[in-house]
Amino acid sequence: MRIIRTHEDIASGLGGLVMLDARLVPVVAKAGPVPLRRTAPGYSGMANIIVSQMVSKASAAAIWRRMEDLLGPISASSVIAMSEEDCRVCGLSRAKAETLKRVAETVTAGELDLDAICAVDGAVAIRELTAIKGVGRWTAEVYLLFCAGHPDVFPVGDVALQNAVGDALLLEARPSARDLDILTQVWAPWRSVAARLFWAYYAREMRRDGLPLTP
């Protein structure tokens, strides 16, 4: 498995994608520079993704700053120690606080190694991550994409990606997650680069920042 570590890896992936699907040639031209957006694997990276679920980028960044102000470096042990009041002050919903603590407890118990899982097959890693209550497919996929550098993950449930693919490929309607599951198969083994490409397209052509928040 070739890990996406550098901008050169992104360039190689884009080259591979346009060979696999000629429809992506104009998408690459319109998207402009495709960001790498990598962050270190581990609990902090996963926690940041959980915080960013279902809120705006600005809201997620504000919550994360409050957590850092309160806890310092975000770790499994520091999150476990948070009180209900701490969570409330930081702006965490009850569901997110519970998920953050559940993942932290799984990590500290040695039941989940967020570094080792980066080397596991994508489908297997997603099953292991989503076995934790509160961790959905989108969260698992974004972790593998940005923290693990997995080359072949496409978060099909991401609404920004659905909109970007529908617009860029001139589809009659925004594709559903199931539609994207089928449509993106042709982009293997570079689906993670395709996801970055369509987030870049969304930001530039649709004038919105749909990229998941990562540190």
C-alpha cells in the first residue's frame, strides 16, 4: 500500500486518476492546487475529526481551541479526565463527549491502536473503527485519509464531495452515498487523491470550504 505522504504522491495520484477516467482532466484543471492535508495519526487526530462532525469548520475550530486551552495537548487520558462541566464549557454535545471518551477508553485499554490501524487494509480498518459506538463510516474514512495517508478511501457520505462530483461530472442530480460507492470504484487505487481533488474543486468552483477540519 502506497501511503500518501507528500505533494509528489498527490501529483502521482492525479496522473493515475486522469489515466483511469478522462472525465477528471477538466476537474483537475479547474480545482487548482490539491492540498495534502496530513496530520499525525493517534488519539488527537481522531478526536479532532470527531469534534468536526456535523458542525461548521469555524465551530469545530472554536471547540478545539477551548479544549486545548483547558487540557493542553489533547490526549486520551486528558479527555477521560474531563468532567461534564468541562465538556459543556468547551461546547461539546453530550453525544460527542461520550464518543470522545469511549474512543479514549478503548485506546487506553489497549483495545485500539490508532497508529497500527493505519497499516491495515482500508475495509478492515473501517470495520474496526466503526465498531466503537459513535464512530461512523465518515469519521473512520477521514481518519484513514488524513491521519493514515491511506491511498484508496473516498468518504462517500460527505455532502461536499457528493455536491462536487455531481457538479464537476455534470450529473443530473447530486449522487447519493450508494451512487458514489459505485461511481468511485473506477478511481481505485487512488480514491483518496480523488477525494482531495473534489474537495479542492468544491472550494474553488463552488466557493465553499467543504474540507474536513484537521489540525
